[in-house]
Amino acid sequence: MRETRHRTAAWPPGARVGLTALAASLLAAGQLAAQCTTSNTVSAQVVALDQAIFYNRLGAHDPTAMIFALKGDVVPNSGTTLAAGNARLRDGKRPRPITLRVNAGGCLQVTFTNYLATTARSNQPGTRAASLHVTGMQLVNSIADDGSNVGNNATSLVEPGASRTYKWFAEKEGTYLLYSSAQTTGGDGDGGHIWKGLFGAVNVEPTGSEWYRSQVTAADLALAQAKDAYGVPRKTAQGHPVINYDAVYPAGHALAGRTILKMVQNGQIVHSDLTAIITGPNKGQITTQYPAVRVEPNRHKPFREMTIIFHDEAGLVQAFDPIFEDPKLEFTLHSGRDAFAINYGTGGIGAEVLANRMGVGPMWDCNECKYEEFFLSSWAVGDPAMVVDVPADADRNGDGQPDAGKKATRAFFPDDPSNVYHSYMNDHLKIRNLHAGPKEHHIFHLHAHQWLHTPNSDNSTYLDSQGIGPGAGFTYEITYDGSSNRNKTVGDAIFHCHFYPHFAQGMWALWRVHDVFESGTVLDADGTPAAGARALPDGEIAEGTPIPGLVPMPTYALAPMPTTTMPGFPFYIPGVAGHRPPKPPLDTKFDGGLPRHVVRDGTATFPALNRLDFHKDNVTLVAQALPETGTAAEVNAMAFHARRSQPTFRFDPVTFAVVADTFITNGRPGVAGAPFADPCIDDFGRPVGTPRTYKAAGLQIDARYNKAGWHFPQHRMFSLWQDVDSFRLGVRPPEPLFFRAHTGDCVTYHLVNLIPKEYKMDDFQVRSPTDIIGQHIHLVKFDVTASDGAGNGFNYEDGSFSPGETRERVDAIRRQNACTATDTRNGTFTCPVARAHPFFGNGPNNDWIGAQETVQRWYVDDVLNQAGRDRTLRTVFTHDHFGPST
């Protein structure tokens, strides 16, 4: 991307005042040393090193990256002595931005050693000195704690092989960007050291807090299990492990003597995970006195923390670089390459589409995967930013020869396999979001959950999106107990930059909310899931990919253990690994002649790779019919979530005493648009809401925009059913669909898709499949598995097929089953027949035969302050989520 630099001719207004304030703070810095005591100072040994980073399983990587890490997580490349140019992360440790923590009112002291090689490699910044600079924290001793080389100050940079100590005071809770300021320009995006990965976070926690790891391997969680007097691991009557949060690795372990879960040991930070459990003293309540707010009633409970660092202009080497950089394809594919990331992980659409067309990766055999609609689905492409082990001798097709694309055999980091961040329903949760830059502005947007812009004031704006610029940091304290929201929704809540070019280039991740206890996937000695182990479906790795052991939070009721009748999300969803997921049960009001199903195999045709045409057509489909009312597993899951209280246990984290407790779920039976989490309930699970129905359709028209006759032949829009013809025939000028609801309305939204299954090539866009649309809405409450208007993670595909896609699938299924022209096999799924929607009929040129109608369910809940005043949700954005970049 090209950039234009601007020079400011004079100091901007207020700059001199700011400089004066800075000087005053530096003069006062030495006075802060008196506030740093032995009891409130936490220490860390941090190093900088050259470390190659793989950003995903499809080959995006940076072979010359540089990172920060705890010294205890670093080993020599060769020999036994760490030195400049002789350091790497220990086996099993995934490269991630370092996250250091300190409590508010305390001090963080870091001994920093520079293990970068003395000579820069190709594509690295030339400066080999490095530093630690933290934006927004106060310097304790002097400017020497600034990690900079500015003006007439003595340098506080560190040359390769050298060390120095920095110390900062943590004035208030929040998150602060840590980075090397030794070189701040150069490279992609002009980011210097930040561009290559030398950044991280300092999270300032509530005063008196204790910090524990949040997700670990199954083996680590087992080692952290409390023992009885006879050395037998303690369990609840249901089989939950009782956790000893202070346990240490045993003798003989590679990390022997280090605490397994506790992040600080003898005053030293020993774990720098992005995720954490934050408790008050003695694993209890947070002691900070937060003001009361109505939308977050339990702010003093321990909380789960996710550190989410946006970074852009990554300049990655990509497996598909010969295609991305081909002069004939560059401008078509440039905006789909892996370039925008979260926590050294990315999942751009371009590599996924190309992998599908070339038959590699988890989507290698997904004949019905076409274009943009599948790239967020874990069923089709695996979890985002997963890093896998790919042996050189991989042979997928069994011909005795290594495949060109090779085949993954395992997820490489079982405690941290992907950009999926885990919690249990009802977990109080805070997201620490930072922007490591160096260039673009971003919009953090989270599905199905909200927060207050100012959490200490419930008169504050209610948000699910936040603009964030380079160097900034925000904390999003999720309302209504955090995880699972007010209506207790299980499933995958995606978060992403809402600038769609950034989203399409990989800046997205998942927050997975679990409804059963996850002790982690048991692995064989070679790191693959053991036979019969609980592992996630994967289209490439037959044994599946690991689920991290999700550490329960102290004082909380434990999620019930999985059973054969209730295996937990996503195992009751009848998806097929390597294929697009099915629609939700109870969801389809009119199927267009194509009943609910999931594709298992088939064939498709598409043109050779070119810069103008990405169309793809199904020829045959091996499809499995699914009951609209739900499979047996789905019915069981609906029954589970229809009970408000699940019998379970909690345990005392100090004495390990186990007592009976209840785990809260939705409490209402499944309905259309909400099989597991009816949003139209109050805080006790009772049904509420005034019914309101909207019936909308998606359509394509030749829209004229002004009196000069400027028009767009492929303008796509939503309208009410009764307005479709007036827009299509030009009786009414095009306008956005603006629908309204009162606080307390329970909205049933019907969506019929009348849009063609392809976008034709024009001056703006290549020929592209657009076989499904959905309606994703912000802020209101909904079941994220089924009313998200999307196909994210392991959720259902919540949308309506275009009439052309319905007809194409019907024909492909009939072709697979050798149906005759008049054969309907007594109306069974074997030989389906496309049908016209009863309201819209065949449409112009019979184009609407096969149009589908699906349902979503949303609750416009109140947003009350302490005085009981409803401040309403105000204007809420809604849009299609399946083809937003088209």
C-alpha cells in the first residue's frame, strides 16, 4: 500500500502545554520510587529475540520476525548459553505478543535483555538495539525508564547482548501498549520494530488482584488437580477436576518447580499469557470499589481477561505469493491477502478461496464452498489462525507421492492452537483491546455482547463497536455477567475490524462460549488427539484439533460435564468437517423446495484461475437431510438450555471443599430463530416482550442515484415484502430499509432472498458467487448460533439461499441420485423440486423460483441506569454478513 507523508509547519495548538506537562511529570518521576514497595512491585525478566512466526495454517508467515518473551520461555538455538542471535522460544510455546500484568497502585520492574542478532537479516530493520517503552504508564526513576533515545537525553536503548532495568508505576486499571522504540520507522506501514512484532501489553489489574492462567493443555490441567491425603486427584460427583490454583510442575517436568496456573511466583512474572483469570485476594472477590451499574450487577466477581492486540501492515510471506504477486492477478487479489492480524494470527479470505480451488487445507474437498460465504466458518476452514504441523511426506490422495499442498497431521500448540478465546457461560469478562499499529485506524466490533463506553457510569453510551487508533488501548467490561450475555447464549461470538478490507485481510477472531466443562483434549505422545479423545472436527486432520483445557474461575458454579446425550457446543450441531454448516433447526419458514440438509460430498465446476471470474457451480451433491425440528442431539441440547438451572458444583479454591450449586442457562424452549437461547426473557429467565414482526426481502435493482442518470445495475438492498415491486419497477426511489422497534419488543424478522446467486463482473468487482444473504444486527439480544445473520465459527449458517442457489442444489442432488424429470420419490429429500414462494411467486423470467424464507429472533431489551430510566438502544446498524466485501 502506498502512503503520503505530511509535514506539519508549526507546533499544533496546545503542544507546548503538553510538553510542559511532560516535563513536570518527569521531574516528579523520582518521587514515585517511594511508592514502589517490596509488596506492591512485581518483576519480570524479558528478552527480545529473532523468532519466525507462522500466522496461520495456509502458510502466511514472517521468517524474520522479532518478539518479546519472558526469559524463562526462551532456550538457546544451540549449545547451553543464551546470547545475542542464539535464542528461540521453548518447544510448545506459541509466539504471541507478551502480556505483562501489574496491580493498580503498584510498580512493574522489568530486567530487559536484548538477544537480537547483531546483524540484521533481509527485511529486518537495520537498528539492532531494542527497548521497552510503555505508552501511558509513569516512569518511576527518571527518563532512563522511557526506553527511548530522544533529544539530549541519554539513550535508554539496549544493544544486542546487553541488559538494563526499566520501572513503571501503574496508576489506574487499564491496558497499555508496550513496544520497542529503538526504530519507529521503516518497512511495511513505516512501523519499524512494531511492524516486525516487537510489541505487547501491560495490563493494570485491580488493586490486590491475583492472576491465573485461563486456558492450558489437558496435561497441565490434570497436573493442577488438587489431591486428597492419599495423593488421589480430587473430583466432584459429576467428575469435574477440583483445581489447585497454586500447584507447581513436578520434578522431571521441563518446567519443574514453576507454578502451573499462578502467573506470579515469588514476585516474578512466570507466565505472560494473553488470557488470564483475575481474582481478588486469596482467589476471592475483587476488592476495588466499583460504582454500581444496572447492566453489570456483579462487577466484583473474579473475571476472565482476553488481551486482543490489533496490528496491521504485517508484510507476511505467503504460500500463495506467486499468485498474489502475479501482475495479472495482483489488483484482483491484493485486498484478500493476509495482511491484518490479531496477536500474530490472521485469516484472510484470499488464501482460503485459493486453497479451496486448489484442493489444499481443511477446505480442500468443500465442493459447495464458493467464495466469501464460507471464510469465517470453522466447519469449512478450521478455527482462525490455527498453526499446524505439516510433514514433508504428506500424501492426501494415497498415490504414494507427497502432495503439492501437503497435509497437516496436528495442531502445533494445543493450549493455544488458534485465534479462539474461551470462556464458560456466566463468566464475568473483560477484553483488553490495543492497537499496535503502525498505520491504519480500526473498529473493534463484537457480536452478541455489549459494554458501556465508561463502565463506571451507567449513563454512558452502550456499545458493541469502538474506534481505535495506533497506540490506543481500551477495556471492554462486558455487561450482564459478560460471557453469554443477558439471554445466556452459547456459541461463537466473532469480533473483527469493521472496516471490511481489514476484516477480509485477516483481522478477526472468535470468542467461544462453552456450555459444558472443557478439561482439554488428551493427546498421544506425538501430539495428536488420542483415540476417542474429545477434539474439534477438522476437514484436514482426521483426529481433529485440540480444545484447550479451560480453567474454571474460583467462586463460580462449574459448567456441567459433557455427556453422551449433551456433549456440549459444538458437538450437537450436525455439521460435517470440511463443509459448510447446515441451517439452524426451526429456522426455515419456506425452504423453496430444498429442505434442511448438510453437504457431505459432491462435485463442482469453476474456471481456471483468472483475474475476472471466480464463479463456481455445483454439479452433484451428496447431501444428508436433517429434520427441521432438529436431530436427536439438537433436541437434547434444546432441552438442556430450556432448563434455567443445571445441577452442578463449585469448590472452595483454598480448602477444596465441594458444595452443590447450579449453572444458569437460558430457561426457555427452542423457537424459530433461537433454538438454544430465546432472547425475549428477563433476568430470571421469564418470557417477556411485545411481539413485533417484520417481513423483509433482499432484492437487486438498477438503481438511479441522481437526476443526471447515474445508476448501478447491480444495486442490492433490503425492503419490506410489499415494497419489492415498487422498488424493482422504479415507482419508488431506492432507500435503505429502516425498521423500528420499542424497548421491550420481541422482533421476529423474516428474510426472503430474491438476489441472484452471482454478482456479474463490472467496473468494480469480478464475477463472484453470492449464493446466500443474512441479516446481522448490532446491539440487540439474540441466539448467536442461529440469529447472527452469518456463518461464524462452529455456529449454523444463518441465512437464506438465493433462488438460483436453491435450484442449483436441487438439480445437483437430483443428478447425484439419478432422478428422472418427473421423479420426486414421494416428496422425499432424495429428489427435491424447487418451488416458488407463496407471496412472491415465480418472479420475472422465473428468477425467483426457489426463494427461501428464514427467521431471526431479536429482543430490544431495556438499558436502565441506577435511577431506572431506560436510555434505549437508539440507532442500530444491520447488514448482510455473508458477502460484505463484494
